Amino acid sequence: MNTKPDNIHRLLKRAVKSQLEIGTSEIIINRNSGKSHINKCDGQTDVLNIASEIELFNEFDTSALGEAEFDSLEAHYEQICNCQKCPLGKTRNKFVYGVGNPDADLVFIGEGPGRDEDLQGEPFVGRAGKLLDKILEAIKFTREDIYITNMVKCRPPENRDPLPEEMEACNPYLIEQLRLIKPKLICALGRVAAQRLLDTKTPLGKLRGHWHNFMGAEVLVTYHPAALLRFQAYKRDTWEDMKKLRARYDEVTR
Ligand code: SF4
């Protein structure tokens, strides 16, 4: 069993909710063993009020993203498409908002538009985008099933990584997109997106393969398709990540 903190949290949350549904009001925790017991007391114990625990857990529900300010992605796009909040606004050709299903349960997030995306105004349309389409096809998704966007909506010159201050300036736009879409799952593509989203400096190799949490959505990290074009060796791990993503998607949308 996956005993990573996010997974434990999810399992514990599910257990507490099911107890609440059957009318149990308290959980007794045995501190000696570190295991939880329902209505059973042995060793040194604490009693938790389930209702207050649900409150605690709720900070991880997708409602933690807060209410959207806009009525739709279109309205949001219209409002921000001429943004000049950071220097990338001056050098872009096209603002690259995002594409896909506005009610998607799964959102893919990359770091920023590249040359082709900047020219066409759509994310992941160059070589890396074509590879992403193949990956999606392999796990039986189309672009209409999911939503794709980036941390920054304008192309960083010379395809450099977006700077922290550029991602900071653009982050409210991503948050609003997520508030409107309310995905259950997020797939962070590449180190830059993953580290910014999860607010960590942990290397991508250690982030991938596990479930993380971003304001209520479960996050899986994998390699950026552009990295796969350069390093064939990443393909096997990416395939494992994608199988995991598809299986979880099927579980949460059942
Ligand atoms: S990258 Fe984001 S914050 Fe910067 S100009 Fe473009 S839309 Fe605005």
C-alpha cells in the first residue's frame, strides 16, 4: 500500500467520512500503536470529534481553491488576455490561455508556451504537444476530455524557464482557471510546473511517481514532453506515471 502522507490523508479522510455517515461521533486514537480505533479503547488514547476532523480535512477539498470570481473561462480570458503584469507580456506574440474541456476532471499544467504555442495561441501544439497528444491517446484521452494550460500564459524568450516573479504574477490566473474547472486531478508536466505548484525544491525525480495535493486536487508529477524528446530514457517512467494517472482518473470519476 502507498503510505505517502497524501495517500494516508486520503484514506483517513474516507474512513472518517464513512464513520460520520453511519452515525459515529467520536474516534478513539491509540497513541502507543499509532493506529486509530473506532469505539475501542486500549492503551493511551485520545478522543477526536469527527465533525471537527471533517472541518480540518475540508481545507484539502477542492473548495479550498475558493469561489471563482468569473462566470466562465471565456469571461476570465476576455478580462486578462491583454495582460502586461510582467515583462513577458511585452515580448509575446499571442497570449496562451488554455484549451480543452471546461469541466474536466483532469488538468495538465506545463511551464509556459514555446515558439509554436506563442505563434498559434494554444498550449502544446509544437513537437512536444504532438507527443503529449500521443501520450493522451495511449491512455485513451483526447484533448476534449481534459484541460491543458501552463504556469505562465506568455512565452519566455528563447524558451528559457519562466522566472519565479513571472510565475508569481501569473499564478492568480491559473488559480482562477482551476476554480472554474474544479479538477479532481492535476498532472504537472516537468520540474518547473511541479516545483512551483507544490511549492518545493525537491527534484522532479523524487516528486514523480507519488500523489501530491494542491488545494484539494490530487497532483501527479511527470516529465515534460519536451524532455522526453531529448531523453528517451524518461519514456518508461512516464508511461508508468500515465498508467497511474489513468487508473486514478477511472477511480475518482467512477
Ligand atoms: S505571463 Fe502572465 S502575468 Fe505575465 S504578462 Fe503574461 S499573462 Fe500577464
